[in-house]
Amino acid sequence: MNAFITNFGIDWKLLLSQLVGFVVLFILLKALAFKPILAILKKRQGKIEKGLDMAQEAETRLKEVDNISRGKLKEADAQSSALLKKTEQQAKLKEDELLKIAHEKEEDILVKADLQAMAKQEEAREKIKKEAVAIVKELLVKTVEMAPGAIDDKLMEKAVKLLK
């Protein structure tokens, strides 16, 4: 084996000093660099896991909020439908009330028109009666050839009764 080591040009003293230097460097790096780097990596990994957990929790909450908002929308839709129905019912009642008032006014107008028509008929009858009395009086005067003062009102009333 000595021949092998000498053929490859390996000096065992140099190899031993390099091995001691490597071990010292390894221990120093492990103590001064690897431990802080590993601690930073573990801390970063913890933050990442916490962030993933928070993202999942946020997603869950978002789904809950979405479900709540859908429920609120359904509730608002139901309330608006109920309000619309109530408004339609109130409008129908108001329409019926207005129609009733209109019918009452129509009846009042018809009654007043009937009363006015009856009053005008009565007026016309009185006018016709007066004209008939005048005509009968004139007729009697011409028929009997009497003076108009000789015909009394009783005679006139009898003549009017006969005309009726």
C-alpha cells in the first residue's frame, strides 16, 4: 500500500494536516453558520405553515360569509316579495275604495239630476197649467161672450179639472 500511496503522490503528513483543517473548519461552520441558517429555515418554514393555515382559515371564513350573504339575499328577496304583495293588496283595497266613492258620487249625481228633472217637470206643469187656465178663460169668454170679469176662479178650477 505504501507503493500505492507513493505512486499517486500522496503525503500522509499533508493529508493528516488537511484532514485536521477540514474537521476544524467543519466544526466552526457547523457552530457558526449551519445552526443559524437551519434556525432561520425552521423559522421561515413555521411562518409558511402558519400562512398556509391562515389562508385555509380565510378560505373557510370566505365560504361562510358567502353562505351568509346568500342567506341574506334570499331573506331580502322574500321580504321584498312580501312587501310587493302587501303593496299590491293595499293598492287593490285603495282601488276598491275609490271605485266605491266614485259609485256613491255617481248615485248622488243621478239623484240630483232626477230631482232637477222632476223640478223642471213640475215647473213645466205649472207653466202649462197657467197657460191652460189662460186658454180656458179665453175660450169661455169667447164662447159665452161674457166679460172676462164675470168668470170666477171656481169656474176656472172646474174647467182645469175637466182638462186633466
